[in-house]
Amino acid sequence: MKRTAASPPKMGFRDWIGWMFFVDLLHGLRLTLSYLFSPSITLQYPDREKWIPYPRFRGHHYLRSDSDGTTRCVACELCARICPCHCITVVPHTAADGERRPQVFDIDLARCLFCGLCEDACPVEAIALGQNYEFSQYTPAALRADLDQLASMPGKVDRGGYVVAARLEAGTRISPTGSTEEGRHWWQQIRGMRVKRDE
Ligand code: SF4
Ligand code: SF4
């Protein structure tokens, strides 16, 4: 008889052996036990170390510009339309060169879900979510990012997934401080994880 798409997959001999002897459970327990005897790892953030996320991380938004410094955004408002939180405000205008550009472009980061839908919807790849996660503020109003702020935010780095040395600059912000070796040292102790190096 022909199997329909809804039929459960047929179990083979290896599947039956694995099911009878709880092989998956034993694999899980082995992993748990291996971590029990691994050294404890604590990231000394923000005083000494700082995690650089992978490029797929969705952090603070930024707006891309062309080589002449003109924003790529054509103020089509698609990002504002698709945003599930309605936290993007775009007011278009006609620039001196006759092109449609944003006169106002605000994102209320206090309401943003960091879902990335605005990045997906943008037809000219003007908006993107970068790797910066250090933008906490004391008031919700201060979390409203305007056009200038978004244009000046750093873009994605081409790689991530490592730790850099960092230090607390009292009253201002955390920033990397040159050498990355100190931060990488403990990270490489984590079992089974490989970290790419800058050679
Ligand atoms: S990441 Fe999601 S919630 Fe945040 S501004 Fe973009 S679409 Fe809206
Ligand atoms: S960022 Fe992209 S989607 Fe949003 S208004 Fe500008 S061009 Fe349109």
C-alpha cells in the first residue's frame, strides 16, 4: 500500500536497538556528566571581557549608506508597515537631488522585539540589525534612535563568536581594548567548541 505523507517514518533495526537501550538518553547523560567535570567558566563582563556575537545576531539597528555618504533608504516605509510593534516612524521627503529620502526615521528600541522583519522587508538593504548590544539607557525616551544615530551605528563585522578584552570606562561605555588573546583563553576551554582565530 502506498504511504501517505502523514504516515509515521518506518523504524529500522538500528532505531529499534537505540529505542530499547535508551541510546539517546545515554548520549544526553554523557554530555551532562562531561560538563560536570569541566572547569567553571565565568565571563568577566564588563570589567575584563566582552562577547562579540556572530553576524547573525540581531542587535542595534543601523542604516547603510552609499559610497558618497547618501543613505540607501528610499523612505518606502515597508519596514514601518511590517514591524509588528509599530515602532518605526518614517516620514519621506524629496531630497535636493530629486530622490525620495527619509526626513524622519526613528526606531523606538524600547518597544522593538529585534525580530529582524524590517531588515528582511527592506528592498534596498538599507536597514539591518548589527552586533551592538550595549545600548541600555535610563529612560525609555533615550531609547528612541533617530536618523543620524542609525546612520552612525557600526555595521556588522564579518565574523563573531569570540571574546575580546574589555574594560569599564566609568560613566561612559564599555569598549574593547586592543588585545583579544586574554578573552579567547578561557573560551577555548569550553568542551567541543571551536573558535576561529585571527591569524
Ligand atoms: S526588529 Fe522587528 S520589532 Fe524591531 S523595528 Fe524591526 S520589525 Fe520592528
Ligand atoms: S529602511 Fe528600507 S524598508 Fe525602511 S523605509 Fe528605508 S528603504 Fe524602505
